[in-house]
Amino acid sequence: MNIEQVWKDLEKDLAGVEQCLSQNLQSSAPLISEVGFHMLSGGGKRIRPLLLLLSAKACGYRGARHHLLGSIVEYIHTASLLHDDVIDEASIRRGQASANRVFGNQASILVGDFLYSKALYLAVREQNQEIMDVLSDATTVMSEGEVMQLASIGNLDLTEGEYLTVVTNKTAVLISAACHLGAILADAPSSHKQALVQFGLDVGIAFQLIDDALDYAAQEGKLGKKVGKDLMEGKVTLPIVHLLRHSEAAEKSRIQRIFENGTPDAEDATFVLDCIDKYDSMDYTLKQARSYVQTAKQHLDPIEGSPAKDALFAVSDYISRRER
């Protein structure tokens, strides 16, 4: 099974998620709808809702509440993107002008706050404490991850383990929560819930590592953001961690100066990109990501084979091979 078949098979369920996203975005403050629709119509792949839908199906769920929960997870993800783009002073998101560029920082922050609040409001109405525990834990850890990332800007002493902690908290926990919620909806046994929690964590780490690698390789039109954006923002991601671990003293010294001086010029950026290529730092990052995907698949061993389980494998393969 490939990702195109997965999207085709889940077309109706994903349409149900989109309907929930649209319906619950209505507000007496028109700007909320404008900013929200700008973000939600920007071509996102809805990976988190997709994983939630498939996790529920893999555990035998047959109801329709997964549409709402999928929209809740997407609201949380979208809120984090709105806030990220303000912090990063981004100008592009998913190949179009970022919300902060179109509507301003204040509107982006406030609508992000609204989406977080709306997500938790909708979750509370489900009257399921386990669902609330998962979502509240995820949003708390995500916030910690954002602060960790901010504190690591320009920190060239960051270790691979420390960076993976940031990635886990900032990105992987919400993907893991989406998978966990699917199992909760199906009232799955604890072994299945734990399997999907771990699957989601490893897939989430892989997702971010691929993004880190693509930042130094993809064409801007494919990636949907400026190439080398992480470098321009002083973010120390895995390609840089690996590069610093293997580069020669003179190269490392120049890289340190580039990060210390702030926004690099074209010559500096080219130097870093050439070094990343020289030491195969992007390839190393891709290899690590694909290793996480293979481990993720193994976590699903307790779950019986089914088309939904096959689809979870297909989504994880897509994540490890994506070009944007």
C-alpha cells in the first residue's frame, strides 16, 4: 500500500475532519476565521489527523468521533505553527505567505491562542478524562519544547541527545498523542495504546529529522519555506550537530563565527552547505530518520494485521521519504 492509496481510502474520513475544522472555526470575531482559514487551507497534509484516524481503525473503532478528535489535534498543530512563525519572523508557510506576514504578529498570536483554547474546549465536551489527560500533557510538553528550542538558538555545544529531546517535546509528542487518541477511542487494550504511543513518538522524531535535512537540500517551492531557514535563524539542528562533530578545527571555528555573527551572508551560507555536503551530515540525518521509522514499525507488533495497520506503515514510509 502506498500513501496515495491511503489518502484515497481515507477520503471520506478526512472530509469529516475538514468539516469539523470549518464548523468550529466560526466566530463572532471575523479575523479569527480569516487567519484560521488562511492557515488551514494552506495545503497541509493533515498527517496528525490521518494517523489518528488510522490508529483508531487499526484498533477496531467503528464510530465517527475520530473526525472531531482529528480536528482538535490539527487545531493544536496549527496554533503552534502560528506562534512559531511569529517567533521565527517567518515569511513563508506551506508555500504561501505566512499568517504573521499577511495579518501581523498580534493577530497570529491571538488566533493561535484561540485555536489552543478551542481545541481544549472541544476536548472537554467529549467528557473523557483519558482524552483530556493526553491532550493536556501533549500541549504542556510542546510548550516546554518550544522554550527548549528557543534556549538552544546558537548553542553549538548542543549534543545529539539534547537535540532529540527538543525534537521529541516540540514535534513528536503531538504525533504520538494523535495515535494514542485513536486507541483510546477504540477502547483498545493497554498494550495497543502503548504500542501506538511509541510508534507515534518515533514517527514524530523521524518527521522532524527529515524536515531538518530538507532545510539544507530542498528547493524552496517543494519545501514551502526558504532553503537554509534554520541556518538563518541560528537553529542548531541535527545536520549542524553532526557537522560540528566531524569538521576540522578551522571549519568548526568559522562555523562558530557564522552563528555568533547572526544572519549569515550568501558566502557564509554556501560555506556551511558545502561542509554539510562534505561530511554527509544531511545523509546522516536522513539515515537516522529512517532508522526511527523502522523502529516505529516494530512497535506495532502487538496489533493484529489489517488494512489500517498496513496504512500506518505506508504513512511512516511516506514520512521517511518525503521531499517536502
